[in-house]
Amino acid sequence: MEKTTQAKRKIDWIGLLKDNLAIVVVVILLVVSSFLSDVFLTRQNIFNLLRQLAPPTLVAMGMLFVIMTGGVDLSVGSVAAMASVFTAHLLGSYNLTVTVMLVLLSAAAFGGGMGYLVARRRLAPFVVTLAGMTIARGIAFIVSRGMPVRIRHEGLISFATTSILGIPTMVWFVAVVVVLLALMHKYTAFGRLVQTVGSNETAAKLSGINTSFYKIGVYMLSSMLAAVAGIMIAARVNIGSPLAGDMMELDAIAAVVIGGASLAGGTGKVVHTLMGVWVLGMIGNVMNLLNIANYPQQVVKGVIIILAILIQSGRKRKDIASSSMV
């Protein structure tokens, strides 16, 4: 009896390490980066890095919820560009509050349309969001006529430049959003049922869950977060650009995968996805500080993504083997 109890209490350190791989990698990167560059841990560099990671963090959070349902959203970068252009144009006629509301409503409608096609019409998420990516980017170019649109609104610009208690306002905002999403995922019915839909949609339907509602909801959430990211990008550079958010969808997917979420759906954590964003951000930051070109950075990111997938698949095979033994 005592041996059985001890066996149950034995901690699976390897499994724990794999489950929290993104956090471990972030700690390792912090230590290594501090040795490679004396500038890395300076206050200015850390705050600059956090500002740079603010939009990608929001996009990755939206992508996480979509991927947890077994889908994917390739349109997020283009939606960010569309939102930045809309913001720049609307600020010429409306105040900041009305502008932000209109941009978010347009993003919600755009995401809801894609979600409807995926959930109700049963179209493949890859195809639907690929079309959405093209449409949103095209709208951004049409509205802006292919040219950056200057923003002259002090309130929006100050959002990207001011600080609260020494920490950039933009960072505070993203931190609040991440905490709210983490609480939603863990403690609300919506967050739990999104993961249930991704784990086994058929079983969820048989249980009486309206799976279409949750699928449409996550695409709306993803588009709205991408729109907020677009507004933040516009605030940082003082322009609404149809080129904003380029390749952002790939970095978001990479961050979610590095954070341990399965592309098949059903698994994922907000904190781990945040760590995935930091992993990619710190790699780029320290390599820039070392004056390393962009191309090697892409190679390093690709290798990390492959390693994350290999570790994830190995963990899944181990779980299957354990369950079959039982």
C-alpha cells in the first residue's frame, strides 16, 4: 500500500519539463542573452522589447483560441493592416472612442463571417482564412490607395509613448488583456467549452453544446484582437499602413506551437502562449543586438518550432502508450 502511494506521489520531472517547455526556454534565453549582450537586460531595451511584443502578443492570444477549436486564422496580419488604415481614416472624422469602436465592430463582423463559413458551411479553416487574408489586405490597399496614411491624433500617439509607474502604457494594456483572457479560459464556460469543442467536436454536439457558436466566437475574438494590434501598430509609427502586420500570422502560429498547444485542437494555455511570444521576441532582439542579419533569425525560429512539435508529438505518444497500458 505504501509503495503504491509513493509511486503515485512520484513526480514526472521529464513530463513536467515538457509541459512547461516554453517557460524553461524563456528562462534559458534570459540567462544566455544577458551573457551575450550587456545591453539586453538594460531598462530601455527591456521596455522597447515589451513595446514591440505588445501587438504580436494580442494576435497570438486570438490565434490560441482559434487553434484550440482545431482551426487556424491566417487573416490576422491582414486584419491588423486593415484596422490600422481604418483607424487613420476614421480619426479624421470621429473622436478616438468612436473610431476604436467602429474598427472593432468591423473586425468582429469580418471574423464572424469567416467563423460562419467554417462552422455553418463546413469549409476548411485554412481556405476560409486564406481568402480572408487576401480580402482584408486588399481592403487595406483600396482604402489607403496603397499609401501610408498619417495619424495626427495626440491621444492615440500618447498611448504608445506614455508610461504609468515607469512602465509603458501599452504594456499595461496588454497585460490586462492577457490576464482577462487567462481568467476567461480557465474560469468561464466559454473558455472551457472552446477547449471541449477542439478535443472532440462530435462528443460536444452529442452533449448538446452549440459548437458553431463557439467556433464563430473564437474567430470574432481573433479578428478583434488583431484589430487592436493594428491600432497599436498605427499608434507606434503614427501611420496607418496597408503593409502593417506582414507575416504576423506565422509568428502567432509559431508562438502558440512553442507554447505547447496542439494544432489538432483541444489543448493550449494562455501563459504558455505568452512565453512562446517572448521566446520569438527575445531571439530576434538579442540577434539584433549582436548585429546578426534577419535571415539567420528565421532559421533559428524554424528550428525551435520543429523542436517544439517533436517534443509535443513525443509527449502525445507517451500519453497514448500510458492510457493503453491502463
